[in-house]
Amino acid sequence: MKTVEQLKTRIQELGREAAQFSRQAVETSKTNREQSKTLMQRAKEASKRCQVLIQELKRQNT
């Protein structure tokens, strides 16, 4: 089980990662659709992991 601070740090990291992948996908979409799809999928996965950790954080705080 991770501490609250570890969870918060990881949530922030995953949020930044998801945003970065999303931005890269938008930039790439004009030239390479396939790579853009892959980047958007990675952004979605990072976002899902982030949401799971947010739920875990909420459980620990109750």
C-alpha cells in the first residue's frame, strides 16, 4: 500500500504523462494518423491509471 504522498505524486505524474501524449497525438495527427492513434491510446491508458489512483486516494482518506 502506498502512502498518501506517494499516491499524490504518482497521480500528478500520470496526469502530466496523459496530457503530454495527448498533445503529441494532436501534433502528429496532421502527418501520421497511425502514430497519433497510438499516442491517444497511451494517453487514455495513463488517464485510466490516474483515475484508479485517485479512487485509491479517496478510499484512504475516508
